[in-house]
Amino acid sequence: MFGIPLIENLANPDDGLRLSAARALARISNEDVDQAFPQLLHDTNPNVRLTAARRLLAVDPAHARARAALAADTVAEAAHVREAA
């Protein structure tokens, strides 16, 4: 599927494994990673979404979907999600 095996963990049902993979991959500049991260903006785990948004915005500060995801989590009802954003 992808050239970096760790990318496959981004689709793992375990939240912790997805988050760990996202955090590790966020530091890598790679085309496969670039293609995988926009999908994480819709992850069920807010920390995975925020990790993806931060990485995408670091590469492209005008990334509209990442800005929208970050804004949505900033106004989220759960306090821990707002604080993380």
C-alpha cells in the first residue's frame, strides 16, 4: 500500500496505535505521508485529528481542511479537546 510500513497503523482500530503512528509520521517529509494525513482530519480520535492538522498546517499554513478541523476542535464540547487544540 504505502512505502512506509508505519503508515498502515494510521488505519488501525486502536486509538493509541493510530495516535502514536501519527505523531511519529508527522516528523517525516514523504509523499506517502503527505497523502495519508488529510484522511486523519476525520479520525474519531480528536488527538489524531489535531496531530494531522498541525502537521498539515506546518507544511501549508493555508491548508483549508486542516484549518477547518482545528477550528472545529477548538470549539468542541469536550474540554480536553478544546485544550489540546
